[in-house]
Amino acid sequence: MSPSTDQENLPAVTRLFRRHHSALTPLLLLSPALLILLFVIALPMAFSLYASFTPYRMTRPDSIETFIGLRNYIRLIGNDDFWAAFLRTLLFLAIALNLELILGLGIALLIDRVTLGQRLLRTIMMFPMMFSPILVGFQFKFIFNDNIGVVNNALQFLGLADQAIPWLVDGTLAMGAILFAEIWMSTSVFAIVLLAGLFAMPRDPLEAAKVDGCTPWQSFRHVTLPFLLPFAYIAMTIRSLDVARAYDIVAIMTDGGPAGRTELLWTLIARVGFDNARMGEANAMAFMASLLSILFTWFLFTRLLAARRTMGGVE
């Protein structure tokens, strides 16, 4: 007797149970992960969204029950500190991403040309991104210290500076020090992604360009770079989310100082929410910052799709 005949001989209730059981099996297997996501992500986000519509203060827990609508969001429009931190974050994001892209591309091109010890170089290249941002913050806070910092001691030893430079006290220099730490830690992300693109790149177009008499710069400009653009946009999308949420390094090195000159969005949000206990306003800031991050990511994603279309990729 065939299996189809066996199925037909089963009672209708049994066949219905088996059909629904097979349909529910994937959901049952995924249910532990879905429950974890619900309790760890969805519910806290829902509570934060609700809190952003209230004047919630940690010093007054009963204020969570007062609904004030969009008042926190309207106040942000006229909040000079918020927009100053926002513009500072955009500037920080633009400088960090562009420098990391340029340095990462240079490192990837150099390692791609190395034949002896390439695996060792790839391993060494990954070391900075393995460090915790907090550890990197403490490390560069010591390096740029006014009195015992390695940078000041080296400059004075070489005769390039007569006195200690206040790297973390002057606003412009402090932002430069933070950028240096961020770029040192994360350039390897661009280098790894772009190196993967170089490994995946077919060699026939380069050989054809060489036969046609193209210079190395022309081959790079018209063949290699267009092929690497999708990989560059992928790396920029990943890094833009990290840089837009930059907190650890800034909090450790300067804590937003001096006088708020290095205050970024998430250090400002932490200060308003935890130091000033205004959690309702801080949650509104956080959702505004998240929306801006989503818009920036969407822009980079559209650029990625355009680059893939140029290379004949699939959307």
C-alpha cells in the first residue's frame, strides 16, 4: 500500500493535526529566540518609546504616568545643546569615515601586493578592532596625557615642543585626539572588507587594461575602484552605525569636555538621562538620534544599490 493511500485512510482529524503540526514546527523551534527578542529588545523599546511621551524623571517615578504627547520632541527643536551635539556628531562621522576609508583602502592595496607573510599581516591588521572601546579610551587617555603622556614626552624629547600640549583640555585638540583613537581602532574594518573585495576581484579586466596600455593609476581609477565601491559602502554602513553611537571612547577620554566641546549625541543623551535624571527627554533624544542614523544608513544603502547596478549586480 502506497504512503498516499495510508494518508487517505487516516481520520480527517488526524490528517488536520499532522498538517497543522508540520506548519507550526518552524514557529515552535524559533519560539525561544523570539521570546528572548521580545523581552530583551521589543518590550524595552516599547517602554522607552512610551517614556519619551512623558516627563519621566528617575527622581520622581510617578511621573511616568503623566502623558504629555510630543512635548519632549517639540522642545528638542529649540534645544541648542542637542543640535550642537548633532552637528558635532555629523562632523565626527564624516571625518572618521572618510579617513578610515582612505587608510583602509591603502592598507588593503598594500597587503594585496604582499606575497610573503600575507596571512601574518592580515592577522596583525585585525588586532586594533579586537580591543574594547573602553580599553582603547583608557589607552589613548594615557597616551595624550598632559604630564606623563607618550605623545608629549616624545615631542619634548625630539625638541618639537617646548612644553606639554594640553591635548585633552583644548576643545579642538581633544576632538582630534578622540578621532585619532577612533580611527586607530576601526580602520581595520575597512581594510578587511576592502581586502575581501580585492580577493574577489577577477584579474581579467586588469590584464586587459594593462594590455591596452593603461597606467597603474588608470587601472585603479577605472577598474579596481568601481569594483570596490560596493564593498566600501558596506563597510561605511557598518561603521556609520558604530560612529553615530559613539560613547565609550568619548566618555573615557574627555567625558564630553572641555565645556561640552567634545559632546556627541550619545554622551549628551547619557548625561541628560542619568546625570540629570530626565529620562523622558533622554528617550526622545535617543529616538531622534536613531531616526537620523536610520536615514543615514538608508542613504548609504541606496548608494550601495547604485554601485551594484553600475557593476551589473543584482538588486
